[in-house]
Amino acid sequence: MTKIAPSILSADFAQLSKEIRDVEEGGADYIHVDVMDGHFVPNITIGPLIVDAIRPHTSLPLDVHLMIENPDQYIPAFAEAGASIITVHQEVIPHLHRTIQLIKDSGAKAGVVINPATPVEMVRDILNDVDLVLLMTVNPGFGGQSFIPQVVHKIEQIDAWRKANQLNLEIEADGGINRDTIRQCTDAGADVLVAGSAIFKQADRKQAISNLLQASER
Ligand code: DX5
Ligand code: ZN
């Protein structure tokens, strides 16, 4: 079953609870929360305060994507605020296993993310320990960028390792996902598809989600 995770980065921040309700009623599976620090990525977005504020407004898991340096410093605060899944970028973490353990100890599910130019081998030795692998299909920092098709083979590779080792993890793709690009990801083995502009920039979010699901069908 393909899961859809609308990214609130493209939502109207002045009406966040209404926006989240809209996609929850429209059939979303997770709410994707993009956290940016102006250091790891050239943009600044939200912190634990906003996660805490939206938590009571949805029963869906909050999928918190940390695009920040020193994630260890903030993981407990995001977990405390109500993050259900916390994903961290391999590129900024010197002791990945320790950070994944910290997420789990904080009570959230743990995931690792890699950028489009990072080789998939960089996460191979952590697959046993994570609940989710997120493959960036754009360079992180902004919504509305174009899908990078060279990432698709990495989805296939994680799926192959997952099957070979009978691992219980989800594969998520994030960036430039729309009706034209979603199918390549689901065919390759992606289970969770993040979409910002393809959902929040549409007037009818329920229709947007069902269009994505329809386009993803294998
Ligand atoms: C990019 C973020 C994405 C972004 C996706 O840095 O991680 O989650 O919101 O937006 P779209 O779907 O518009 O590419
Ligand atoms: Zn994201």
C-alpha cells in the first residue's frame, strides 16, 4: 500500500491546523514536517514549537525531516513535541548509529536520509537499525523543485537489500513527486511518497492525493 505524506512546507502557515485537517480528511497517511536550519540547507523553517502546536490537530504520525546540523542537540525536543518519526541526514552525522539510537531512546521511530549525490552504500550498514530510509529526489532546502531521476536506482538498491535481509523498514522518497514522477518511485520499491506542491498548491487536496495514488498504481 502506497502511503502519501503531504509536506506542510507548501501549506499556508497562517492556517496550519486547517491545512492539516484538509489533507488528513483527504486521505494522507503521514504529515511530513520539514525542519531547516539555514546551515545544512539555505533556508530556515520550523522548530519543536510548531511540532508541539500542530500535534493536537491530527491523529496522523508526524514525519519530521531534520535538515539541520547537530541533530543530536534537538532530537529530544522534537520527540517531546510529538514527532512520531524523526529522520536525520547521514551527511551531517559523524556517529550515525549513536544518533539513530538517540532517536529510538527518545521514543520516536528512526530514519536516515541521503541527498541525491550521496552514494546509497553510505546507509547500508545502518539498515538493520532504522525504521525508514528517506531518499531525497531533490537537493533539500525548498519545495517545488524538479525531480532528479538518477535517484531511482537507489530506491531499487535499498529495496533489494531489504528483501535480501528481510528487513522491516519503509522506503520514502521526497522532492519533486507529482503525477509524472511518482510511478518511477513506487515501481522501484518506495512505500511512502512525500509531496508538497503537488498537494498543497492544489485547491482540492483530496483530489490531489487520489490523483497521486492513481498515478502510482503498479
Ligand atoms: C525539500 C523538502 C521536501 C519538500 C518537497 O527540502 O524536504 O519535503 O517540501 O516539496 P515538493 O513536493 O514541492 O518538491
Ligand atoms: Zn522533506
